[in-house]
Amino acid sequence: MKFKLLIIGFGVACFSAGLAPGQTSDSNQQIQQLQKQLKATQENFERVMHEQRRAMESLQQQIEVLKAQAASPTASRPASPPPVVSEPPLLWEKKGALTDGIRVQSGRAYMDIGLVGDLVMGISTAKDIEGHLQQDGHDPSQRGFTLQGLEANFTGAVDPYFRGNANVAFQINSAGDSALELEEAWLETTSLPGNLQLRLGQYLTDFGRANTTHPHTWSFVDSPLVSARLLGPDGVRNLGARLSWLVPTPFYSELFLGMQNSHGSTAYSFRYDHGNQVYLGRPNLSRNVNTLGDMLFSPRYTASFDIADRQTLVLGISGAFGPNASGQDGYTRIYGADLYWKWKSSHQDAGFPFVSFQTETIWRQYHASVYSNAADDLNHSGAIDGTERNVFGDSTVRTLPGETLLDYGLYSQISWGFTKGWVVALRGDWVNSSMSRYESMYGRDPERAARWRISPNLTWFPTEFSKIRLQYNYDERALLDNAHSIWLQFEFLLGAHGAHKF
């Protein structure tokens, strides 16, 4: 019996051995397929859990804000406009305000980290591209390649009472030198009573629409001419504080009042010495802060109306007032008015199709102090010779009167998102000024001469994480050559970046 069982067992083993290679191969394939399915299921599960967790956190934050507002008898809605995605609409409108990215979190406090890069390549017929043709610090600055900025953004909730934001930008100039600048770093309240909100730190001054935006949100490759000329190549931004009040009206209506430092290149039309160079006919002098009047003050009012089912109109007026560096009695007043209109189709897909129109006008009163370089004529020869301080670069002894210089301009732009991911746009720019007394004596100042520009472009958003833009500029400039320029811009987004105000 044992012998028979041994024979049978040996036969079964031989039969099994004969089938083993094929069966083993099939089993391995099945195992690999199941492992792939398991991995995909795990990844999908983790992604869904991540999205749900962020959605829960967002809802919890909204609940906390509403609870804080309910404690105030005058509060009726959030203390800031809804975070509608900026124009052009980004493709993640249906997914939420933030793309999936890096989040550092401890309890209800968190910080989202994002990185945005803008690279431009192009050509131009102008010989003076940097600082003259292209006046904004983030504009394309040379033929070939320009890194407009590699911006790191850190934003999040500090606790139930404060939120914070910081933008750090890295650039490479036309000489190939690297620069790092802190564009914004501020702390903002979230639960003050009476619809009030306080912001402290380094922030973009609430003046108009263009000044409060970062380059990656622009609808064009470069900044509007009037903003760059009157507000400066770095815009208006500085350390300070801003108080805002959400006015209890049936429509969105908000008042802002900011107080900031008035010196440095980020206060271009104010207490900035312009690198000890002549500006608006005069060498600029250093001025100290002696009184509250030596600070920069910036009031703004903005209101938004739903004028139709799919149409929104936003209006704003702004001001910026402070001392300038032309002398101890020099001061600057800048005024602005802006309008934004947008239509979105009732059959929209991720924000497309849409049409938007934006226009902004700015005018500046620059009160320049009396100036004379007669004291530099040490030998009283009536001319500045080679051994004497030569401010103006020639031998002329000048006495310039005190006067108020008026500069002004505007831009208008229209964008059409004609299909998902594609936007065609057109912008017109114009700047000019009234003739000054120093110009009537010594000739028109190129810093104030008339200029206009027309800029059509086409933008493609392959996804919400990238952008490609082709733009043509035609510039007509008094005292300088007209110019044709073509710019091709590439943009990428890594990590999280919040939606911008409507």
C-alpha cells in the first residue's frame, strides 16, 4: 500500500512539474497586474483623502470667519471681496482656489508654498530697451532671454485671528547679475469687529488695479506705460500699515487707507534720491522723516456691481500723497481712477468663453522745489569748469524755479477668452505731460515726453500650471526712435498659489 501511494505521489509530482512553467508565468503576470491595480488604488485613495482634507479645512476656516463676524452687530458679510479667480480665468476654477502643492501644517495653522517662474525671449528694433523702451523692473529688458521673475509665495493662516503672506522674487538683470527682493511680507487680521481689517508689513500699495498685481497675473508681457512712468519701475510698495473698512452697502464697497515709508526706489515719485541722478530737471536730495507728513498716505475706494446675470462691473478711485526729494518743500500728489468689466458665458467651461475690459488713468502733480547750482561755481566765472561739481553734466549755471509738474496717461485693454485655454487681447497705452518752465529753457525732458503704444497678444494655457504668450509691441516715442518688438513668454507654476481678487 505504501509502495502504491509512493508511485501515485511521484506521478502527481511529475505531472505538476510538467505544468509548472506555464502556470508560474501566468501567476506572475496576474500578481504584477494586481500590484499595479493596488498601487493605483492607493494613490487615488490618498489623492481623494488629500482633497477632502483640504476641503474640510477650507470649510472650517469659513465657519470661523462667519462666527467672528456674527459676534459683531454690524457684520453682514466677509471683510474682503470674494476670491474670484483673476482674469484671465484659470482652468482650475471648478476645483478650488489652490492647486495641490506643499502644505506645512500644525493644527489649524498652516502655510502653503508655491513657486512661479516667468521667462521671456524676444527681439526689438530699439537700441535702448532696458529702462527706456521697457520701463518696469519686471519687463523684458534685452534681446534674447529675460528672467522676469522666479517668485516664491508663502501664504497661510497663523491662527484664528491672523493670516500671513510673503512673496520673494529672484531676477537676473541684463548684465547677468542676480538679485533677490522681498516684494511683499505682511500680516493681516481676520476677525476685527465693525467690518475692519488691518494689514501690517511690506505690501503693494492699494492704488489702482495694475499696481496691486504680481507679474504672473498680468494679461500682457509688460506693465502699462503710465504705471511704470508715474508709479516707478518697482511700483509703489513699502513697509507700513493699511486699514480697510467693508462699507455696509447692498453691493460690495470697501474703503482703504494706507500709511507707508516714502523713501527708496519703491516710492519712485516721492522721497527717492534716484541714485543721485537728475530727475525732472533737478538733482534729488536725501530727506529725513521729521513729522507724520513725511510718510506716504494712500486712500482708495472700490465698489463692485452685478449689472446683469453674467456681467460684473468694478470701479475704483485712488490717491497717493507724500513728500518728494526735490527739496525740503517738495511734495507729490498722484490720483487714479480705474474700471473693470467682465462677461462670462452661461455655458462656460472652466471660465471660458469670456470677455473683459479694463482701463485706468493716472495723473501726477509733482511740486518741485527751487534749485540753483550757482554755489558750485566756486570761482564765480559764470560757468561750471572741470574742477567744480558738475550736477547737470554741462557748464551751465542754472537757477530753476519752484513749479508743479503735471504728468498723466492711461491704458485700456480688452481680452477675449474665445475657447477653453485660449485668450486673445489688445492693449493701448498713452502718456504725456504739460510743458514745464525748466523744459521751456533747456528742452523737452525725455522722462516726460509724449509716447503711445499698441500691444496685441495671444495666450495659451496648456493646463492650470503653465502659460505661453506671444506679444507684439509698436511704440511711438517723441524725441526717440519708434520701435517694433516681439516677445514670447513662458510661465510655470509649482505648488500652491491662491486665486487673486476679481
